[in-house]
Amino acid sequence: MELIKPKEKTNKSLRISLTEKCNYKCFFCHEEGLDMKSSRKSNKTKEEVYKLIQEGLRNGYKDITFTGGEPLLKIKDVIWYFRKLRENNQNPDITIVTNGEYITDELINEVYQYKGKAKFNISLHSLNPADYGRIICVPNENRRFEKVTQNIQKVKKKGIEVKLNFVLLKGINTGKEKIKEILEYGLKNNVDYIKFLELLVIEGKEEIYKYFTELEQIEESLKDELILVTDKIARRKLYLYKNKLKIEMQKCTCSFGCNSCLRNRDVNVTAELKYYPCFILSNENYEISSEDFMNKVEMGNDKIREYAKEYKNDSPLLIKKKKYI
């Protein structure tokens, strides 16, 4: 059986968690599979992270994602990265994955000036402030919701690409009427993409399984509203709504099985600059630096190949276990 090599990803993407901290406490957050409370974290400096970015660029990683936690808790660092790349005349694709609350005019202007492709992936999850509060589990949800939606409008006024992420949560943001409301909101606010994601249920989070909804249910309910553009993108299908709004339907990497992991995933690096080859089987990691970047990545990828031999087209993802289906 041919295992991984012929299927490995060609578009190299580096996903860097700038901090494990977050100003929200979303009840379904899987924290990238890591135990955030077990030990003190020793996050790297922005200079060390930037060196790693440079090493990634030298090795063909042209797609950089800043994530967390909430990456904009370190917004000064993010702005610094943009400025350093501009000074060096480097223009990799940059994505900022954020809940949107801490987006500032200074950051928007920095992204606007960037000569490469840069975009915001903003996790919104619900258009109802009360449901939004149920999800984020922190006080002042109305103020926070208003702030996020205002920031979305500010970003779009500058013509910057925005993708809104909605994790599907049965009974909270699903149902044809609520999904249509989300799509119409996207059109009204000139959003570029709406992304619907399946809920990731892992060990220790069994109680949230009741919220799980398959993407296929949403696709079926909207089959007369959406035009399929392509189903050839890794992990997702791309649709068009009213010939304008792009809709992504994305499953998590693990739902496709360990056998296709290296084809579907990015290289995920924590704020401590540790590469975890698998965020479900996350006990093993590789501390990386600009000096040994590719060597450690390859060591981690060898670990994924071991998991592929064990799980094949299955995975340790909880929703793939029969007792939960």
C-alpha cells in the first residue's frame, strides 16, 4: 500500500500561534489539543518568531497564518511583523485568524499598505448577541458583539479580504433560516467568504457532542441556493451564493483520516515554537528554531506517517468512534 508520500501537500503553509491566551472562553474551544494549564509557558520573542518566519520563507513556506489563542493580544508584534516584511521587500500571503475584538485602525492601515495578499479570518459563530454570549462565555457580550461587527465593517471599507468563520452548533446557529441570515449578512457587508466548519469533538469534550452537525445537512438544506464551484480544495468545498458571496464548507483535517493528514494540514507551531505533528495525539512535540526548522518539521512528519500506518483512513477523532455516532 502506498502511504503518504504521493499525497503530501504542495502548498506549504506555516501556522504560528502567537499566544495560547484568549480574551474569550468559547465552550467548544479545543485549544489545539494542548493542555494550557499544566505548566508555565515560555513564549518566544517576536525576534525569534520572525527568524522562524524567515527560515520558512527560505524553504518555500509562502503562506503564513497568525493564530492563537487570540493573536491580537500581541497586536504590537503582528504590526511589527508586517513592517519588517515590508522593509525586507517580502510579500508572503498572511492570514490573521482572530475573534475580531482587538482589531485597531493602526492594524487595518498596516494590512492595507502591505503589498502581498493579507486577509482577516474572523470567528463570529452567531449573529444573535445572546447566542454569541452563550458561545464566548465572557461578560459584556453585547458590547463585544457590537465591537466585532463594527471592526468587520472597518476592515471592508479598506477593501481588505474578510472571511467569517462559523463553527456549526446544533440549536444555536443551524437551521435554514439562521444559515440564510448569515449568508445575507455576508452579502450586505461585502464579506468575501463565509466559512462553515464542523465542530471538533475530542476526548475530554464529550459533553459538546450534542451540538455536532454534519456539513452535509447544511449543504442539503441549501442545495437550491448554492452553486458548487469546486470540491477539489483540501478539506473543503467552495460554493457561490447569489453569484457573489463565496461559501466554504470545511471539515477538520482529522475527519479525513491520518492517511491523508500531510496532504491536508499546515505546519502548526505554538508560541513556544514547538511543532506538534498531531494536536489530538499531542504528547510529542519538536522544539524548532531558525537553525533546524526543516529537520524538525521532517521529524514531526515522520511521526504523522507512523500514525497513518496505525490509523490508515481512520483517526483518533472522537466523532469517528462508533459509540458516539
